[in-house]
Amino acid sequence: GPSSTEVALFSNTTQQDIAANSPVTLSQSFNNFADNDITLGTNGTSVTVQPGTYEIEYIANSTDTTVKSLAFYSNGEQISQTLSSSSAEGTLTGKTIITITNPDTMLEVRNAGTEQFSLSGIPLFIENI
């Protein structure tokens, strides 16, 4: 029969300042993945993902009017097509389908820009597909 959908949600409900080229600090809000397929790293900024195909998304809010950029990174490399930039107050979003082939792949949402800015919201949503 069909398997149940597994999802994990990592948020930063309090506003935080994210330095240039730095990852967003995460806290786990929900995670029903079995067998530790998705785990929050001990550094509090990365999520360890086991092989599979996932939809990943971030939705972050910023009140800053500086130029700001967010993107997903996998093992330190920016994932193409996930960059979101804005010079106005508002929401930054990125969404993609990713197939993980290497065990213990580390995902992060990072400030991909050159200026620090403040944000809050849901920086990482993962769903198996």
C-alpha cells in the first residue's frame, strides 16, 4: 500500500541576525521521519539527510530593507535554482526537489548575500516524495 508522507519542519521562531554567508539557526518543530532519516545537526544550523528524494522549501520573513539573499546549500555547495533575493521588507522563499544519494548529506539555509539581515519564520521544510 502507499506509505505515509514523512515531513520535517525546522524553524527559527524568534528573529535572528544572519551574517553574510552564514547559515540560519534552526530548531526542530516537527519530524515524523522514521529511522533518523532526517536529523538536526548538533551545530543547530544543518540538517542531516539520508538518501531519498525530497521536496525542500524555506519561507523566511525579514523586516530589513537591505539587499538580502537566502539559498539552500548541500554539503557546503549552493543548490542551483533555490536563491531568493530582495531589497524590500517581506518574504524570501525557495523550493526545489532534490535527490540525495550520499548518506549523511548536510542541508542548510544560508544568507547567500554580502550583508547581514534579520529574519524569522520557517527556514526548512522537508517532505519525502
